[in-house]
Amino acid sequence: MRHQPLRGRSEPMERALSVVRAARRHGSGGVVLVSGTAGIGKSALLAEVCTQAARIQVRPARGACDPVEQVSPGAPVITALRAGAEPLVTAEQYAEIVDAVHQPLLLVERIAAALECASGQSPVLLAIDDVQWADQVSTFVIRTLLTRLLGLPVVWLLATRKDDAGVLGSVHTSLEHIRLAPLRSSDLAAIAQDRLGHEPDERTRGFLDASAGNPLLAVDVLDNLARAAARGERDTVPEEFGAAIAGRLADLPDAARGLVETVAVCGRAVPVQEALRLVADPIGSGRDGALAAALESGLVQIDDQGLTTRHDLVREAVCAALPDRTVRTLHSRFARHHLDAGRPLLAAPHARAAATRGDVASALILITAAEELATASPRDAGDLAALAFRTLRPEQTEWLDVGRRSLSVLRRTERATEAITVADAMLVHLDDADLVGAIGTEAARALWLGGKPGELLARITPMLEADALTPAVGARLTAARALANTRRTAGESGAHEAAGALDLARASGDQDAQALALQAVGEAARNEGRHQDALRSFRELRALAGPCQLAEEITSLQFLDRYDHAQLLLDEARSDCDDTSGAIPPALHCAQMWQDFNLGHSDDAEAGARTVLELGRHLGNGVHALDALIVLIAVALLRGDTQAASEHLAQADRLIEADESVCKPGLAVMRGWLAASRGDLATALQVLGPVAFEAAGSCNYWPLWPCWMGIFFGVGSAGADEDFTSTVVHIAELAASRNPGVASFEGVARNLRGREKGDLTMLAEGAQILDRSPRPILRAYGADCYGRALLAEGRRDQALELLDRAWDDYHRMDARVYRDDVQHTMRQAGTRRAKWARTSPRPDNGWAALTDAERRVALLIAAGHSNRSAAGELGVSINTVGTHLRMVFGKLGVQSRVQLANAVNRGEAGAVSGR
């Protein structure tokens, strides 16, 4: 691409270079975002910054996003790694990275490892142009790496037409946003003098004024003037850029014009010989002449990659000058060319642009690409699958096969609404009961993942009434109905139906039916609070369906207080990912989040919840968003931050589109807890009442979770609602009876019965049982309740000992609300503790502002650990380390890992290491 002169850009250039120089001098990273309209000089600025960076031993790498090939996952970032005279990665590293394009989490891991290695040798500059066209995976990679590589000498230089930092998401670390304004008249005049060799006359200045300060348009005007002067012409320069391009295109010979049109529609650099072969009319011996004429026009140029238009504005203007039919024909030609070469992902965007109703070839390309992209880029895959189906007519032979493939992709990418639209369109034209049942099963899976069991049931039931279903399809439909009913049919009825579906599935021998039925049995058992039964079902499901079901098994272990075993499975999964260069699936991130929350690691749980939300947002997967938001709300309420809790609730209301049966119980608990925290007991009881009174027959495990029982009972007691408190006690005892030997359930049940009766012996027994619980919130709760009761009986010393223990557990898990309440009670009892002085609110900045988890991460990184090795030391995910590290840098005001290490070495971390 030919870049425009950098006249009038000295100040933006200096701002960008200052970040690059800091990387060289201080080992810090940063982000430079350059925004402005097309042709304003962004690409020229990027090119010059890269040139200057190389001169000061900062290794530049350049890539660019493409408006046509947006379905090539991560291509702009990946290709940049091997660009330039000194590529950032070896050929072997590059091959490993390319192999991971369909696994975004693994892709990030491999790119991050390569950049950590490269930046350890010298600072790195990654320049990505036209990020407004970034594909979904590239956006995910950039956002994730900004956190992952925090503090390393890696500078991101991003150019976009959009005047916002949207590509960065919520990560704006060390952001330098440069907005390029139109050039001044004096700068345009200077460009004219450079170009023409003399000062512009009044007529030329008039043309330049028409460019509105856009350097590309100004140069185009000047080139037109020069060509006109060479021909002895005057007044031939069109006032409109598009008209100028169209006129120049029309003046070309047919073969040269066809070559320019081919390159423009391609949207990317094309090898010269490939471009010449793709021109519609054979050029034959005129190849060289056509190429020379095309280059002479100034519309295209040759660079290291091949033939390309000299600027995106030129490409857009050429395409705008062509009839729609011509553009579609050219796209169709490119689609066939890439498909013949075995490049379906490159063929897909051209097929998308070429597709018209009934176009079988385009539809087959689209669905093939969608299937390849389903894991890496779910949103793009869903779009392509939906378009592939819409392209064909029902009477076409390929319609049924493409429809079923499209439905499968839409289900896997959680596009429930579109999956149902495709299923309905197919069912209208089908009479075969078995085929109807098979399509219905696929639609049912989509509805389950979308959290819509009600609609699932409405669709499945009529299909089951059809005749002539094969045993396999009948078993699948029956299992799908049973799974849906775990959210609709309470208690034993749901469990009985799931068990019957499993018997039928086993008799059919169909593995898909058995997997659906086992999931239904496990869900039904968990809803009833029978967690040992749930564990057996989910273990069998994992043995049948593979490790993708591991998270359900871990969750069951957590409910059974088997946190050591749950952590072993999490560690094994993490180790397996390391051994295979894999990435931890989102479901296991969610399981680790709950592990941290239940064990009182509030900082890690909060960081994990944010990771789960980010992964869901970037990967188009919202399955775990509800759990993540509930953890964020609970952590905020434990800390007494009702404002943050309210904001997270509002976010949940916006994000979660599942049926009420799926999301209502959990969010109702959070909403009632928030109301109680604000002193609104009437609202709290109004919200929590239905949850408690319906718990025994609930279709969801939330009401039977032991951690909520104390909150429920406290609200009922404060509101003097005996029916409510009695119901809560009954729920706790029911849950305990279904989980014999599990301290968390049995201890809470004994505690609440003792509180209801005012029985000190029962409270003592409850505290003793809860002391065996691995959940610090419950250990503290048992000691807290028993201690207060003893204090009321005048047994002060014994009471204070218990309250001290409760205070310690509350403090360790950052449950400030309960800790401060215990502290107030002890103070009223006439005692003081030196440790209380250390609980003053953390400052906003400095080492004292860091949480314990942040301190641990800071010390490991300062000691030279990478994010990955620090994660291994701490037993958390790499994403969690990145989240903590971002907070550390912000609170300490450091910009690099070198600065962090220096701060520690100067002794500023003494308070940290001595804690």
C-alpha cells in the first residue's frame, strides 16, 4: 500500500513513539489507538512508527484486518507474527499457532507464550491496521493478550476508523488514543509542493480544499492534475473522489480494467500470476501490458504480498463503480478458486457476498466454513450456517442435508432462536416421523442450552405422539423431554421420569439418547439435593461422553464437601491442558470459580467470575454467565458493597434470556439478600418467600444450597415471620437427610433448629459439626451463632473465644459485613482486639491497597515468574493471574514488570512479604 506523506503529523507521531521508547527504556508495554476517517493517514502513521521503532531496536510486526475475509480466525494477529525481516516467531512456533486457530483459548496461550519469549529478547511492537474489521477471534485474542502480557515490553499500535476503543473492551491499560484530524491548508500546500515540485497555484489550492484535509484525496487530486498536465489537458479533475476513480477505471483497456476489478473485489493482496489467471477474459500475450496499464493507473500496486489496491478507499470506490452483478460474479469466481485450492475459510466470505437464492455452490461453501468455525468463532459460524440454509430452496436436493448441518451448527453455537427457525422451516416440508424426531432432538438440544425448557417441552411432546419412530429417535426424544422436565416437574416425579428415560435409552443402545438421559437423571437428583446420586450419574455421563462433562462431576463433589477431590480433578484438568498445550474450557473455569467462592477465596472467585464473563462475551457462549454474575453479587454483598451488587443484578437482567425456571431461583436469592442488606425486610421476605415455600418441590438446586439457609433464617427472624423461619428450618433438615454425613448440610440443619427452639445444646452441636465443614462461611456462621447464644447466657469467655474464631474466618474470606457485626458484638461485650486495627478500609493506591491474592501474584511476577508459572504456583488459572496483575499495576502505579521488581527490591514490598 502506498502511504501518504506525514505532513502535519509530527505531534501524533511523537505521542506514538513516546510509548515505543518507554518500552525500550523501561521495559513497559502500552496501547496506542489511532483513529480517524478513511484516507486520513492512519496507515502511513503506523508504517512510519514501525520504521522508527526498528531503528531503536524495538522489533515491529505489522498486520491488517480485512473487510472481506473476516471469517479467517485471528488472521491479522497471526500473520503479523511472521511479518517483516525479523519475524517474532519461528516457523515451528508459527505452525503450532496456526494449528490452534479453531481453539481460541489455546490460540491465545500459544501466541502469548511466543510473545513472552520474543519480548524477553527485545521490546516488541505489534501494529494492526483497520481493526474496525477485526474478526471475532482477533478481537478476543487482542483483548486477552492485553491483560496476559501486562507489564511486558509489548506495545500494541492499533488503527481504526471508529472513534472509540471498542476493540479493547474493558482493558484500557496505558492507553494513548490519537485522533487524527484533517490536515491544515498549509500542510496540504506543503504536500503539493513535494508532489509537484513547485508551490500550488490558486486553482490547485481550490482542488486541495475540496479534499477536506484528507491526505489520500489530496494526493489523488495532485496525481490527476499531473496526468492532465502531461496530456496537455486542463479542468479534467473530477471534484468527487469516487467519480475520479470510476473515470480512471473506465479509461483502462479491458484486460487492465478486469485486473483492477479482480484485485479490488478480492479485498486482499493477490499473487500477481494468480490475479492474472482469475481475470475473466484470457489475457494471453497481453498479460504484461495489462499489468503495466493497471499499475500505471495508480489504482493498484505490487507489494510483498502481491497485487493490491493502493488504499481501502480506492478498493471501495472501484467496487462501488461496478454493477452488483459483476461484483457477485467476481466473488463467485474467488469462492470457487479458494475452494478448489482447499481453502474453505477463504472461500466463505466470497460465497457469502456472491450468494443468491438457489445458489447451491455458495451454500455448500458457507456450511462447510461454518462447521470449521463452530468452535473458534461461534458467532461467525452461526451467521454462515443461517445464511447457508436461507440460500437454498426446499425443492433443491441439497436442502435437507444443508438444513440439518445448519441446525447442528446453530445448536452448537447456542443460537437457539435461529436453530428453531431452521427446524420449523424444515419440519413444514417433512412427513417422515423418524426424520421429524431427529430434527426435533437437535432443536431440543439448542433450546436446553438456551435455557428454554418450556419451549423444548412444547415441541417434543407432539413428536413423541407420532407413529413409526425408530427406537433410537424415540429414546432421544424421551430423554430430551425428561431433561426439560427437570426444570418443570418437581421432586420425585422428575426423577422418576428421568430414570424411565434412561432405561429406554439403554434398551435402544443409542449413545446420544443415553447421554441425554444421564444428564436428566443427574439434574433431577441435584434439584432434589441428592448429590451423591447426582455424582454417580455425572460420572457415568463423563465416562460415556468424555471430559466435556467433567465440570458437572466437580460440582457434585463440591456439594458433598469433597473439595480436596474436586481440586484434584481441577488440577488434573489443568495439567492435561498443559501437557497437551491445550486451554482450560469455560465450564472448568466456572467450576474453579465456585471452588474458590465456597472455600472463601473471594478475590480469586471474583477474578474467576470476571474471566467467565469475558470468555462468554468473546466466544459468544453465555452458558455460565448466570453463575458468574451470582458470584459477583454474593462477593459484593459479603463486602457490604450493595451498589456493586445492584449493578451486577441489573447486568444479569440484561444478559440472561433464559426461562424463569432456569434463572429465577438464583437471582431471587440475590435480590432478596440485597434487599435485606439494605434493611428492606418486607421486600426481602416478599422475594425470598416463594423460593423457600416452594423449595421442597423445586426444579432447581438453589433453594437447597446450605450457604443461603442462614441468610434466609436471619431475614425471617428479623422480620418476625415464624412461618417463613419454620419453613427454612424444614428445608435445611430435608437437605441434610438427603446428604447424610455431609457436614455443611447437617451442621446448618442442626444450627437452625437450635436457633428456632433457642436450644443451646443444638447450637453447640451445630457449631461442632460445622467446624468440620471446608466452607469458612459456614464454620464462621456456626461459631458466630453459638458464641452469641453463649454471650446471652452470660458465658462470656467461652463466647468470645467462639466469636474470635468467627471473626477470623469472616476476615480471611473478606466477609466484611459479618466480620464487622461480630466485632461490634464483641466490643459491646467490653473487649478489644489488636487485630481489629488492621481492618481499616484499604487505601486506593500503594501496597496496602492490594488484596492478599494480589500480593501473592505481585511477589511471584516480581520474582520473574510468567503468568503461566505463577498460575501453577498458586493453583489458579492464567486468566485469574492476569486479572490480579492488572489490579496490581493500577494500584501500584507501575507500567512494567521491571518496575514492579524494582519496587520489591527497594523494600517497598516489605509489608507484603512480612504478612
